[in-house]
Amino acid sequence: MRNSHEVDYKIFGNDIQVLEIELDPNETVIAEAGAMVYMEEGIDFQTKMGDGSNPSQSILGKLASMGSRMLTGESLFMTHFTHRGYGKSRVAFSAPYPGTILPIDLGQVVGNTLIVQKDAFLAAALGTKVAMHFNQKLGAGLFGGEGFILQKLSGDGLAFIHAGGTIVEKQLQNQTLRVDTGCVVAFEPGIDFSVQRAGGLKSMIFGGEGIFLATLRGTGRVWLQSMPVKKLIEALMPRGENAKKEGGFMSSFLE
């Protein structure tokens, strides 16, 4: 028996995907505020403080949860979608930027816990706990930019996370993987996450890969994204790295 609600789902599209959750009567899915695209007849939605994983949680506990969500930059509230009718009904969600939606069965994850980037969570079956996770490595906070304040998803049901571009899953067996700091989407608790200097001084200044790299070490699964939202924004900026590529020589000359 699962503690979380057992929901079914479909994912539509390629680059800009839509997640459709199918609910039986009285089943609930939680989602980030504003993620809903459409919902069928019989679906009731309520905005609440917290994820609903602990119905008996006190007001102080809910306020603490709200504070942690403020630190991660997320909305103070989450939306709960419940099927109040008969038969089956569906509600759909989309991510805030192009990329890939990844379903994760937390019951199949080591420790029933997944550590994800603070903006990766999209939706989950009711019963999933969404909490703040501090990276204990000081360097991640000082230099990593992305990786000091994370989110922890706990439970035994389905959770859905979003990543920019393409998702790559890596299985580490007491191994080390060095990654661009923004490309880490999620990892299992057996993975140690830290941020280290990227090679020598020459490589740091002229290498183009950033001054610091994320280091993932241990045994467990790691999920990476090819286009974090920060890189996407930089690429689309008028003065970004790609600004001169379309105009070629004349673009540079006119500047």
C-alpha cells in the first residue's frame, strides 16, 4: 500500500511538453501555482499552504514550510487538484520554459527521497513531501550559484520534475562526475554534491566553461539538463554570446 495517491499520466509534446494527470474519484495531485493548463469536469482545485503530506501539521509547521519555500524562490502556496466527480477526469500542467518533463517514482528511489534543483519541481501525487534542502558544502553557496538551496522530494508516489533541454540520466558506482553547475537537475541521497575550481588559472579565464564546476561523487543516479534556464536567457539576450552568430562579420562590424 502506498501512502501517496496512485495517479496515471501522459506526457505530450517534445520541446514544450504538457503533463496530463488522470485522477480517479477523490484522488489529488499537487502542483506549483500557475502550472495548470486545463482541467476536465469534476476537478476541484484549492490553493493551500504546504503540500498536504501531513494533514495534522500545525499552523507553526505550515508557516515554517512557507518560509522554506520563500528561500527557494517558489510561491508560498501550492495548488491541490482533486477529482470530486465520477469516473476518471484529467488535469494538465506545463513547465514555465522549454524542456523535458521527467516522471520519477519516489518508491523506486533510494531512501524514497530525491534532491532536485529549487525550480525543478512541477507536480506530484498527494502524499509527496516538498521541503527545502541545504547543501552543506559552503562552496556551493559561495560559488555554485545554483546548488546551495535545493528541494527535497520525499514519498512513495509519482513526482514530476522539469529540466531545460534534454535530460541525461547517469548511474554512478562510487564514481566522480564533473558538471557545469547549472546542469544538475536531480540526484539520489547517496550522491555528494560539491563545487570545485575548474582546473588551472588559464582554463578558468579562457576555457569558457566557467570558473567552477559541480562535482558529483558516490553511488546513485544523477539527472542532468542540457539547457538550464540561465543559459537559455543568456543565449536569447541581445548582447548574449549568440548575438553575433546570425549577423556574422557585418554584425561585428556595425558594432
